[in-house]
Amino acid sequence: MASITIRNLDDGLKTRLRIRAATHNRSMEDEARDILRNALNAEAVVSPLLGDSVHELFAPLGGFDLPPIEREPMREPPGFDT
């Protein structure tokens, strides 16, 4: 089993952890372990891609096609020989 040390824990947070542990009749270490286990075992919420979100938002309004953009050939890059 691995172990970690948490430094610079806010006094208020430590107090709340102590109270929560006492409420559940366990040690602060066991309470912290349970909090971490529950947080990391929860299903991760996968945020959708921006394009998919925009499409889903505006799809009920109907679609439209943008006209193609006329493009010119690329210009030669400037020279730095002077």
C-alpha cells in the first residue's frame, strides 16, 4: 500500500475533516481515504467537444450552408536578405 503526506492543509479544512470523521466514527486518515476513494471512483464526466455542443444547440433551428470562400494562391514569404 502506498502512502501520501498532505502539507499546508488549511486549519478550517482540517477541522471539518476531523468533525466529519467523528460523525462517521472513524479516524481522520480513514475519512480522508474514503473521501478520495469516493471522489476517484465516481464516473468521470466527459465534456463534449465544442463543435458537438454547438451543433446540438442549433440543430433544432434548422441548418444552413455557408458559401465557399474563394481563396487566392499563397504568396511568397518575405525575404530577409537586405
